[in-house]
Amino acid sequence: MGRARQWDLHSKIVVGAGLSATLAHAGVDVDVADLHPRPVELPATARQADLLFASADLDTVVQVEIQHRPDPRIGLRMLGYAARIADDPSYRDRVRRLEQVVVQVTGRRRMETVFRLGSLANDSRLVHIPSIPEADLLLTPDLAPFAMVSGRAGAVAPMIERIAEVEAPALQASMLALAMGLAPGVSGVIMERLRRDRMTDVITELRKTDWGRGLIAEGREEGREEGRLAAVADVLAARFPHADRASVERAARRLVTRLGDGAIRAALTQDGVFGPA
């Protein structure tokens, strides 16, 4: 399964598990305990809905679509979904309430989820993840992986603390796979934290897929590079105590990028390591 499809799969798993929190951010007041997953295939289209839920009597239907970047045609797409849900024999003449939610994971808040054409209208709710305060995303395990959309290494520890509250290792692995997909630059920090917290069951689950193994490898390599950067910076700071820290870190990154494992030797022996910013 390709990276894009894995990304979609883990997003659906996480949003489905956190449906209550997602609907709360969308302003949808529905008793989630009364909702049950439904088949996502709809008539007259090759496109499937991302997530569909309905009450036991099919009176209420909730559709959630997940966008990893803005789609200027999302309003029209949601109208199409609404029409197909209304025309589906399973729901026809039974559904009385349809709630549609679009979860936008990355990008600016500029998707128009409301569609208008003459007297025709269809309204969908937008949950724009980058606009939700990081602290709110970290309140519960449900949406904690989305806190990594900031790319902040400082969000890793509280994110993993929330995910550790989840009992199922497979769900934890999906949450962490999504987190690392959102913030590949701190995947090494995430993996280091998992090892430090001895979350071996989660690491085992991640290793079950090619994508998970790739994320682990990327995290391992990133961890090695960060270690090299720190070591080179320490050597340069000791050799050139009057250099400011920003210059030291820039010089260290240049050496590591150019020389890899040979950067520490260069930091120990070369004098002209401080180039232009």
C-alpha cells in the first residue's frame, strides 16, 4: 500500500476513533453512542465516502471527509455526497438529518464547504486542524496525533502521553503513524520517546507495514543526524568559545550536510568552518 493510501487509512482510523471530539469541534450535537459505522460505498459514483455513521433507525446520518490539503471543489463534492446518500436505498425515505463534516488537516483555512447555486444550497461543517490550539488537541488521545501538524518537537512528549492512555496497540500505532506522517522532521524524536517509554507493543505494530517500517527507519536516521549535529556543535563551541550559538549551529549543520560522519573530524581540525549564514 502506497504512502498516500496509508496516510488516508490512518487518518480515517484516528478520526473515526475520535468521532466525538471531531463532531464537538464541528459544532455538531449528536449522541455518538447512538451512531454506528456504515458502508462507505454510495450509488452512482466510483468515489467512496471517507467515513459514514448512522443511528440505529437510520434517521440520522453523519458523513466525515478528511482533506490533507485544501480542495476548492469540496463544497460541490459534499453536495454530491448528500445527493447520493439521499438516493441510497438504505437511507431513502428514512434519513431525516444529515450532518456533513470536512476535516482539513493541513493548509490555510480557505476551503468553501458551503455550496450555493440559485435556490440550491448545501452546508457542511469545517474542522480546520491548524486553527485548533495545540493544547486543545492534546486534551485527549482522540485528536492528539493532529497536534503534530505544528511540527514542534515540544509537542511530542504530551502527544505520546495521551496516546499511551489508549489500550489497543494497533490503534496507538495508527495514531503514531499519522503523527510521524504529519511531522516527519521530528519522527526521530517520536521514536526515541517510544523506546524510552518502552512502548514495544506499538513499535511491533508499526513494523507490520512497509510504511511503518519506513517511518521507523526515517526516525532512526533522523535521530542519528540530530546526534551528529549536537556533537559537532559541541566541538565547535568548545574550539571557538567566542562564536555565538546561532553561528555555531549553522556551521555544524553545513559540516554534517556536506561530510556526514566526517563532520566531527572536520570540526576538530579545520579552522575555516564559519562560512556565511
